[in-house]
Amino acid sequence: MDIKEHEVKEEGRSVDGRSTFVHHAEAVWDQREPYGPTGFRGVFISSYAALCAGFAALGGMVFGYDQGVVSIVLVMPQFLARFTRVSEEASGSGFWKGLLTAMIELGALIGALNQGWIADKISRKYSIVVAVIFFTVGSILQTASVDYAMLTVGRLIGGVGIGMLSMVAPLYISEISPPEIRGALLVLEEFSIVAGICIAYYITYGTRVMNGEWSWRLPFLLQMIPSTVLGLGILFLPFSPRWLASKGRDDEALQSLGKLRQLPVTDQRVQQEWFDIRAEVAFHKQTNAIKHPNLQTKSTINSVKLELMSWIDCFRRGCWRRTHIGIGLMFFQQFVGINALIYYSPTLFETMGLDYSMQLIMSGVLNVTQLVGVSTSIWTIDRFGRRPLLLWGSFFMTISHLIIAVFVGKYSKHWPDHRGPGWASVAFLLFYMLSFGSTWGPVPWAMPSEIFPSSLRAKGVALSTCSNWLNNFIIGLITPPLIQNTGFGAYTFFAIFCLLSLIWTYYFVPETRGRTLEQMDHVFNDVTSAEEEARRHAIEADIIASHQRTLHRGSKDQEIPGQP
């Protein structure tokens, strides 16, 4: 290959005028030749990366399936006959049922928090294997449970695995995806979660008619199938090129990148992305050394201190805005009231005069409606961007909550006499599920894994995921008494948070559509000083010079007669 095709000037531009490094916050395709079209069409162009992302998203299906199974198993007569402590007739059943439900959230919080350093230490894909092991052990204990204590421990251990998977799956997907379709591939996480809920719902809908304990043991057993497939299959997928670069394995990172992009490693687009990754990793390593000069000597105690300091760095200048957005997105995802509507829907269906079978059918329709909403975001998230989806989603959910609040306030005591408003409430309930599924369902799972720098990405995503589980736990505690004691006031409460989410998004959330992960410093304007900018340029110049020397050596070797 002609060396001139690869010669690069020190200021960061190739001889054909294309930018080698990106120093702006605009979409990358404005300056470079893209890997393919954006959105859904681009998925077919980058089919191998899409296949890897879809496989990693099985972690979301495991999470969703487990959530869906428990919601129905808890009301099965066969299950209540074995675990009498959570039956309605038992004294203190509400507490024991709440504890059983909370165990998975507590385990998930522990798992997500610890997955940050595990994913940095042993790689993204091997940390998925660790998560699957925890989940499998928990599933075995749940399937074989003979008493409440055994079931609770199984839920806790399984929750650790679910929390780990919910954190690392979107992290891995973001680091292997081309920027043009990263949003679409990250949506696969939420799609898998909701698909898992739907699958669990219809499996338990079928097993509820079985006699004996296999009516609830079988759904617990079946959840090990996707987790086992994920744990074994992930071993055959490539390492994250960004994780490889963070460990100094640059040549392996280039090979992994070429494989994921289905292009030769000499392709200019692959080379440019490789340069960006190496420069971003080197810049943040150098910044870390400047921040913590006394911890650079290799020792166990320094390694532990650096690990702790990296968590603190997530809240310092250069990263605190990203941490705020990651935690805030997960906070509002729970506080826009998705669980409140799901919780109240069976009661609403019952008071409207629907029989038990129709109540179950309508509950299934709610889940399918959310799945349809998520499906649309596979196309819209890279077509229109993250911000517009969040803003419009907040608006539509606010309207839905307010209208349902009005109907509940006026007619909840006499639903049978007001079938029209009752069905209108159901219509807006479905509209809410569609709005949430297409906006605030997928985007909060997608954005945190995009916005953090390479050195803190695993920790930042871990903190964001912990926010999801913590707020999920809080919502689970406050929703039942809110609805029981305030009625329509609960929907007014969540309407206010939907409105707050719109205002917060407008002022704080930037657009990441089409940006590479390495551009996020410019998106957040975190490289502000002339000294930092000079250091970045020096690192980039060094990478280019090193690349040129390698190319010249290769050219001279080819010119030597008899050289093999």
C-alpha cells in the first residue's frame, strides 16, 4: 500500500483533507466518511457488530424475564400454598412479600456497584461470565426452594447477577458499536428487557393452570436457558477494543476493531477510530497521573487507593456533569411513574367489570404496547437523537398522567356507571406505555454508557445503574400507599415529575447522536484549559509520528531484495 495514502500532518489532518482527530462536538459524519447509514439501515451494514450487541443484550432479557416471572408467580395459588408467609391470610404478609421483592433490588444494587471494577479488571466480556454464574446459582436456589429463607437467599444472589448484567451489557455494546448506529444497538438492551417481561408473562400465563409446584418452579428453571447461552456464547465474541487499548494492548485493539467493523485494519475509517481510542486513553491516563502523582508507583496499596480515587473522580471536575446526567436519567426513568401505572392497571381493569381472564389479557397487552414503543426507538434514536425523544416523551407522559388523574378523581368510585371514561383511562394508559417505551424506556439505558471517559466509563455506568436500582426500590415502597391513600393524587405526583424531567432534560442533557465515545470531552466541554488542549495535541502528534515510523519501516523492509 502506498505510504502517501497514510501520511498525516502533525496538526491532525490527512493528506486527502479528512480529519484524523476530532476536536469538536458535532456529529462525526460531518468530517469523516461514515461506516454506513444511521439508524436501522446501518444495522444491516455493520451486521457483525449488531450481532455481537444483540447477543450481549441477552443480559437484558434475563433481567426482564426475572422481573416478569416474579410479578405473576407471587399470586399463584400453587406458590402461596408452599410459601404461606406471603399469602394474603398470613399475618404480616405485606412485609414478607415486600422483602422478597426487595431482595432482587438489593442484590442488583450490590452487583452493579461491584461490576465497575470487575469489568475494568478482567474485561467486559469475562465480567458477563461472572454475572451469569451468580445468576445461575440464584436461579437454582429459587427453582429448588423448599422454604421462604431459601427462596429469599436465591433472590438475593440472583439479583447480584442481574445487577451486574444490567450494568455491563450496555457498557460492552457502547464500546463495540460504530457511532452511526450506537443508539440503535443500545436500544437492544431495553428491547430485551421488555421482551423478557413479555415472554415471562405468557409462560407463567400458561403454567398457572398446571397442577402442583411445577407451575412456578418451571418458569424459574427456564430463565437459566438464556443466561447459559449468554455465558457460553460471550466467550466467542471479541474483546472491547476500548478495553484492550486501556490495557496497552493497542495491536489487539486494532484487530478487534477491524473484525467488528468488517473492514481491513488498513481502512482509513478503522485507522482513524483506532487513533481516537488510543489518544483518548493516553490523555486520561496522563490526566490521572497528574491528579494523583503520589499513587503511580506500583503496589497493592496504591492500586487500592487509585481504585477508590477513581470513584471519587466521577464527582470531580471533568466528569461530574456526566455523572449527574447518568444518575439523573435513571432517577427520572423511575419517577415518571411507569411502575405506578403498571401497579394500578389490574385494579382499574377489575373495577371496570373485566373478569380475571380478561384482566390478565389486558396486562399482557400493556407489556406488548411497551415493546412496540421500544421497537420504534431502534430507528428513531439515531434518526432524531436522544434529546428530542426525551423531551417529547416527557411531554406526552405528563399529559397522560394528568388525564388519568382527572378520570380517577371523578369516576373511580363509580367505574361501572362510567364505562366511557374508564375505557378512556385505559386508552391513555396504553398511550403512556407507548410513549415511555419509545423514549424514557431505552434512552436512560443507552446514554450513560456513551458519555463517560474511557478511564471512568465502567465506574460511571455502575453509578448510573445503581441509581436505577435504588430509585426502583424507592418507587416500590412509595407507590402502593400513594395510590391507596391519595388516589388521583398519585398521578398528579408523577405528572409533576414528568414535567420536571422535561425541564431538566432541556437544560442539562446534551445530544450524543453521531458522536464517537472519544468526542464526549468536547460534547461536555471538559477540556477547557490551554494546557489540557496542548497535552491532547501532543499525544495525538506522538501517535501519528509513531504510525508514520511503522509505515516507513514496513516500506523499507519490502524494498530489501530477498526479504520474505
